[in-house]
Amino acid sequence: MNWEQVRKKFFVALNSVLSNCSGASDLMKLYLYESYCLPLLNYVIESLDPSKKTLRKLNVYWYTAFRKIFLDEPWEPVNGLIGALGRINLEFTYYQRKACFLNNMLNCDNCFVYHIMALYLHSNEYELLCKSAGVSPYASKNSIRCHFGEKFYDAYVL
């Protein structure tokens, strides 16, 4: 996968949003960014299984967008700002969405999917995902979202 193409498309979309709404409030810019630019990154990370290094690189794009919208200086930390806005970074978003997807699969009525998920439940990957969020495999999606939000807040904001 050529990550340079992803980076270019993301920043073209971000710069387009920012240049077309220069008079709008910062929260409106954030809303437009999350509507038009963030799906590009989500599509990439959900279509492929990125490595931790790639996730960190994509997370830098996410941080850059927050800096362009809210902060003047490129060296200012953004995790506190992200947390204050009720958001989580892209890496946590990836794991949160993955856990919610797997939760949907686990609660699926299709017996074939259910049996595959019953096997996957015991994999190291799934156990590590649940352990990192502090949730059980049968937790609700709302509980999964809340736990990932709390983990981000505890890890980066406090």
C-alpha cells in the first residue's frame, strides 16, 4: 500500500475544507473535517490491517488536522484538546470500531458467523483487544465505546 497517496488525498481534502470555510467557527470546521476527511482515514484502516507503526503515522495526520483547526503552533500537544472535545485519537478509534464490529458479529443471528466468532473469541488478538479496553467479549457497544474513551482520557489527557 502506498501511504503517500493516502496522505496526499487526506491533506487535499483537509486543505479544501479549511480553505472553503475560512470564516466558519472552529467547531464547524471540525464537523466538516470529521464529515469529509476522517472517512478517508477510517476507510484505509478498516480496509487494511495496518501495523502499529502505520496507525501511529495515520494518527499524526489526525493530530495535524486538529492543529490546523484549533492551534497556532505545530509543537503544541493536542491530546488534551481532543479529550476536551469528547473525541479520541485515530488509534483508539480504530480499536474501538474493531471491537464494536466484532461485537456485532458475536451478536449476529447467523449461526455460521456465530460459530466462527465463538472460535475467534479465544484468539490472542481478540483477548488482547478486550483486555486493552477492559471489557468482556459480550459487553454492549455503548460500554465498549465508553471504555475506549476512558482509556484514551486516562492515557493521554490526565
